[in-house]
Amino acid sequence: MTFLANLEPLKLAANSGSDPRILDGRAVAAALRDEVKLGVDILREERGVIPKLVVVLVGDDPASQIYVRHKVRGCEVVGIESERRILPHDISQDTLHQVLRDLSADPSVNGILLQLPLPDHLNDIIAVEQISSFKDVDGFHYKNLGRLMSWASVLEPCTPRGVMTLMKARGIEVRGARAVVVGRSMVVGRPMAQMLVRDDATVTVCHRHTRDLAEHVGQAEILIVATGVPELVKGDWIRPGAVVFDVGISRVDGRLVGDVEFDAALERVQAITPVPGGVGPMTVATLLENTLRATLKAHKLKIEYGALIEAGDFE
Amino acid sequence: MTFLANLEPLKLAANSGSDPRILDGRAVAAALRDEVKLGVDILREERGVIPKLVVVLVGDDPASQIYVRHKVRGCEVVGIESERRILPHDISQDTLHQVLRDLSADPSVNGILLQLPLPDHLNDIIAVEQISSFKDVDGFHYKNLGRLMSWASVLEPCTPRGVMTLMKARGIEVRGARAVVVGRSMVVGRPMAQMLVRDDATVTVCHRHTRDLAEHVGQAEILIVATGVPELVKGDWIRPGAVVFDVGISRVDGRLVGDVEFDAALERVQAITPVPGGVGPMTVATLLENTLRATLKAHKLKIEYGALIEAGDFE
């Protein structure tokens, strides 16, 4: 069965009528959700299959609860069934593993997301590996990271994948561009760099040990910042005409700020993602895309392509 | 059981008495082989175990035959048993998979190396995945690449791992250095960049789509070139005082040359690997190290540390 074939490329140039320098993640995420919903509708109508995502949350961290709520709400919008599995904050590593393995074995479950970070007494890397790599909709399982490194992946980490989709929707040329990634987390920085290299950018990875961060940032035509340090990147470091993706989100004096000084950066950029409303919505929409992909895989169906969703299959 | 604990750091500063600017891969490879041999000796004497490597060669490509011969000879030197398994050049993908799976299931085999490249009709990525990741001494299995990306690996691709060991032996400081990797192959460039980022370098990956390659090269304090294009990097591009690792080896007009213009580069560098005698010997010695690691793993033993071999375990 072929899904989403031959959709027209998105026309988002007008960018919802607002400042054209602002990369409106909400608008592109809505378009991506529409494509996912189309796939979910076909799957339900033609095969009687309803994709199901289980979000596993350990403890009651308030920030995690908010993230989980966004994800569950996203599922509702596109017709994916979702379930919240809340586990006690003092659960043992072994018991957590058993829960994840049981979900992995359950054929009614297509996607499993373990909300990170876990409480300090638990090892998140080993926990993630208990999830079937075919249901690992966060793309953090080492098998999926290895597939990403072999350029043969389908379930890719949601935030960097969402940034790539945003670039595609806005027609940003990656090939040959100088891209700088600030931050080297397993969740964002490292997979982001892989995707940019794969798409033919010249990529520099910076982090806490980088000397002359401002100089590196100043060379970036495409800049991705994912450090969690509020306004680490100063507006006047930015190369004039750069395209900037700000992944960070922190609350400072009651307002939400990113890792980039937004107002000062805006004066120099070709385009920049706002915080909030930039990368965040793309992350959630990509999770829904991954859940659709995982469901198609479980039913031996293949995704062809949409305007935003790319073709792909995985073993 | 503890292996190789508390060996003294190598004293290689005098570099065999030759030009101190030349990074003598043969000397460091010999030191690494000595450490491997020590481990193999202990394993044999205390446990009665002799590590075994099987090298699988499809067809009769002359260059591959030379590489395989180097590997088999290396095994002999350190006391690893080796076997060459030569398969017909027109073997089917399925039959090749069966051979690799049989070797993976054979408890007498600790390491399996599929000599690449394969003939054109075969898919090398899918073939490598038939090898047990615990016996994948080349480190190319997607599970091992994913482990590398999660910074939790032990069997790492031999050439980039060998370059890191050479840096360690010569006391080259990686943290905070500006490293530039030219080439993005799965065998060298991509894992090399991962290791350098993990060890706290600021890393730029360049490739055929990079504009201004000379400018990027000129910023490198540590430069790794792995493109297979003879003398692609000109000597006068090199930053004065840089440390250069030349992974390429090509035959041009009857002589072996690397990817860097050696004579011109030598005038500017702090140190550079020669071709031959630089990175190549480190690749083979690292294969032996990986075979020892895989054997220890199979027997549930743990490597602690030597002067060159690092501690590590893998699941």
C-alpha cells in the first residue's frame, strides 16, 4: 500500500502573514500533522488499524508531565490512540525494564516513548535499550542511532528530524552550507550533526570545551543551538543572513527564553525559530510521524512520500 | 580477571631516533601489539583460551588479498589463531549471509571480519549485519555504530580507533582542539568525528560538497584526511603547527602516496603520519586489539587498562 504519494510541496513562504524572518514551527507542525492524519485515516479505513503510542513516565516531574500532555494531545488530533503509563518514582531498574519489555512484546502497541530524564537512580541508556527498536519512536535506541550513522534509518530522534523537516518546508538549502551545531547531546546535537552531514552540509560540532565559540557561530550559515543555557549565543555573534534554529527552552524571570538572544539575533538573520513556537511543535509532530512509521512497519506497509514526510523503510 | 592493569605510559618521544615530526605508526603499532600479546598470553595460560579471528574474503581482488595477508600475519605475531575463508566472487547474498551467520553461531570463533569492498552485486551494509555484533571486530555493525554514538562502545572501527591510540601514545591533546575530518565514510570519517567529539575536540566534517576546503583545513589543529584522493590536501593549506593524520593510500606513478602532499606539509606541521607506515599499521594492530576484546567478552572477562589499550566493557 502506498501512503501520501505525490502530495504537492508546501507553500509556506507567506508564513501565515507574520514576519517572514520568523520560522513558524507551529504552522509547519500543523502541516506535518495533516500528513500524518491522512496516513492514519487511510490505515484505519483500509486496514482497520489504529496506531497506538504508549508514553511511559517515571515519577511526577512537572516539566515532564507538561511534555507528556503535549504528546498525548498531539495523538488525539491525528487519530493515534495513546496511553499514559505512570510508574512510581522509586521504581527499580529491573521493574522498569520488565514494563518496557512487556510493552515491546504487546502487538497492540506500535510506539513506546520513555519520557526522559529518569530519576537519578535509573540508567536511561540501558532502559531505552529494553524497548524494541521497531517501537522506539524517540529514535534513541542504539540500533536506531547506528542506523542513522549508516544512513539507513527510519525512526530518527524527533527534535533533529523536526528541524530537518522545518528546513525542507521553508526551502532552506542544506547542501554545501556551513552548519554549526552547538551542543552534543545524544538527543539533539549528535544526531543533528549526522543528518546535516548526510544532507551534504559542512558541519562543525561545538560544546562546552570549544574555545572561541563566538567565532564558530559567526561562520554558520545554518546554526542549531541545543545547550539548555539561556541566551548563551549572543545576537551579535550571528553571521548576517544566517538561518537559526534555537532548540533550548528555559524559564528566566517568568518568561520563556531560548539558547539564543532572540531580539538581537533577529536583526541579523535571514530566519530564526522563536521560543516557544519554533522547534518544540516540530518535535511533537515528528513523534506522531514516527508512530505512524512504526505502525506501518509493524503491518509490513511502506511509506512512500508526502510533501514533508519522506519515503523510507527499515529492517 | 584483570588484564594489563597499571602498565606505564609509553615513552615514544624519541620516536625511534628519526625525524620527530614523523608520527611513526609502525613503532606505536608494535607497542600496541605487545599489549595485545600480553593479554593473549594471560588468556591462554590462565584460561586455556586462544582467541580466533576468521577473515572472510569474497573473490580475488589483489588489494584485498594484500590487506588480508597483513591481518593474518598480525594475528600470528600476537598469538591469535586466524583463518582465511575465501568465497567465490559470484556468491549470492543469501549464501554469504549463511556463512556469516554460521560463523557467528560458532563458539570457537571470537572475531569475524568481512573484507570490504564486496563485489558490486553484493550489499555490504546488510551483509555486515549478519555478523554477531559481539564478533564484529571491524566495528561496522549498526549496533556497534549506535553504541559509538551513545558513547558506550567497545568494538570501534579500527582505523579511527587506531588514530586515537596514536594520538594518545604521542601525547597529543584532543580536548578543546580544533579538529577537521576530511571525508565522511562509514569506515573512517563518521566514526572518527564521533570519537573526536567524545574526546572534547571541536570537530568539523568536510567532504565533496564542502566549499572552501582549503580554508577549513587551514583552521585545523588536528587534521584527519580520509578521502582516497591522492594529494587532495596541499601542503600550503596546512595550519602551521598542526598534527596531521593521512589515512589515504594510493599508488601514483609507481609510488605510494597519501591524501596529503607530504613533503610540502612536513615543512609546516608539528607532526604528520607518513604513507606508508603511519595509520595503516595502527589499523591492523587495532584489529588485533578488537579481537582480544571480543574474546574477553565471550568469556565474560573484563579488560582493565594498559598504556594504550583502554578499559571498557560492552553489553
